[in-house]
Amino acid sequence: MTTALFAELRAVWNWPESTTYAIIGSGLINHTWKVVAGEEVFILQSINQTVFQRPDWIDENLGLLHTYLQVHQPEYLFTAPVPSVYGQTLWEIGDAFYRVFAYVPNTRTVDTVETAEQAFEAAKTFGNFTAVLQDFDATQLRITIPDFHNLTLRYKQFQDACKFGNPARIQESMSLIQELHQYHHLVQQYEAFINHAQANLRVTHHDTKISNVLFNEAGKAVCVIDLDTVMPGYFISDLGDMYRTYVCPVSEEEKDFSKILVREDCCRAIEEGYLSVMGDVMSDWEKKHIRFSGHFIVYMQALRFLTDHLLNDGYYGAKYPGHNYVRAGNQVHLLRALMKRESTIINRQ
Ligand code: GN1
Ligand code: MG
């Protein structure tokens, strides 16, 4: 961010001249800065408009949820955007959009789950987000990214990339491509799940990775952040991304696949944490798909990374050649490990 640009934002939010800013965060999509304005600390974020074509819809959703929660759950810690001096919660400069959040004091984020307690805390906190909004009509929310977790469409995009993508990359990725085709039954399972009358449309976060939870110094989860993809959705999106990002000791960035494994205690912690708040409102049909949620999301993420690799990294970007290919391979490895866990559990029963 240029000094001139920041000076403009500083005026819009009425921060003193001494205000400093520094880039933070590990998100792949938006840019985030920590702003220290005198005694106050804020989070400034720009919105990636290639991904979010209607930043005003994100803003509208956050406004709706904030108003609802203030009335019905006033105790709930919701990280609503801070209005500018003009009262808006979204500010456009050039063709970019910015918003500001209050920094929640004495909190930190973690990038990988180290203990089952962290997994439990995060799962409970994301589950609670959906649970406190149980009576809010999710269909009021704008769809900020159409078909974001539509596995049928993601599979179709993958098939198209295998036909029309970078020919050299397609050639080199053949064994991964074939393996991903073999798991097509997960698309059918997904369709059967969402088409069932007992698959409830809920207020879903859609990005429940561990770095989207704030923890306090005692290691307790305080609240969830990164609400841009909050949309009507299914619980499998949220629970699934927890399996994807909490059970393995290494992240999607890890190149040494021998480090990819499923920690049983973290799996149980996710299930217990989520069900401790969502257990009473979930249907039997939903409960039957708890484990499936992990397969669904890990598979979708593998498809998304490989699709992006075949299409020359236009969406996620690449820090080194083959970055998205490595990420896809990593996710396929995790998928195999999760499916193996499933069959071991079934054989034991
Ligand atoms: C993106 O930007 P970030 O890191 O919060 C992506 C998620 C993926 C994730 C993989 C809008 O999230 O769906 O799971 O990368 N968000 C979008 O790291 O595409
Ligand atoms: Mg995100």
C-alpha cells in the first residue's frame, strides 16, 4: 500500500498522523494490515475483487448479521466493521474496496493446530456461530461467491481444465488427475446429501480454517473472523474444512507428504466441539454425514488447487513453479489418509 493511499484511508477513518500500518495475515485472497492509531488498534483489509465481485454484498451481509445479533444475542462477540467518519463500513479508492475492524485485544491466531484442545475450541466456536444464528433466515444473505462450495461445479471446472488447460501441465499431472477422477463418487454423495429434505440450509462460515479463530492468552477461542464467505450453506462446508485444516500436523503448504497424517485425538475434538453446540439442531441425515464432510472439503480443495495449476495459477497465485500442484498433491494425500481412517473405523465396528 502506498503512503498516499494510506493517508487517504487515515483521513476517512479519522486516525492521527502518527498512525502506523504493517501487513499481516496468511490469507490467499485478501490483503490485511494491522493499524496502530494512537491507543487504538485496527485491522484494515482490502477486498479481492476478482474473487468477490460485489464487496457491497459482503458489507450488506455483515450489517444484517450484526443487527440481528445485537437484538437477539447481544453477548455474542461479532467482529463488525468499524464505520468511517462518513458512517460507511466500506470505502472505495480507485477500483479497490477497504474496510476496518477493531482489533480484539489480547488475542492471537494460530496457523496450525498443535493440540486437540485448540481443535475442540475452534470447532465449538464455529459451531456456535451457526448455532446463535439458527433462527436467522439464512436465505436473506447475499451470495458473495456463487457456487463457492458446489462440488458438482468444481468437478466440472476441473474436467474443463483437464481438457483446455496448459497442455504441458496436464501431461505432467496425469497421475494426480486420474486419482482425482477415481473419487468421483464423492460428487454423487454430495449431490445425494444436499438434495435430501433434511439437509438444512444454515448460516455457514465457509472458511473455518484455524487461522480464522481468535484465541485468548489462556488458549480459549474468543470469536471467529473472516466473514466474507458467510452465506447460506450446509454444515458439511464448515465441519469439513475443520477436518481439512485441524487434523493434520502440517498445512496444505507442506511439500514432504510423509508428514501428512490424521491425528485421531484432533478428529474426536472437532466432532465433540462442533456437536456440543450443534448436536441438538442437526438432523439425523446431517449427523450421518459428519465424516463425509471432511472427504467432501478435502476433495474439493484438491480439485481447486489442481484446476488452478492446470489454468496457470490465475486464482491462488504461485510462489514457486508447481506450487498449486504441490498443494493439490498434499490434499490428495490427506484425503487418502482420511478415507483410510474411515474404513478402519468401519472395520472396527
Ligand atoms: C482461500 O484467502 P483464504 O486463505 O482465507 C479460499 C478458501 C480456501 C483457502 C485455501 C475465497 O482462503 O476457500 O480453502 O484459500 N477462499 C476463497 O487455503 O477462495
Ligand atoms: Mg478466507
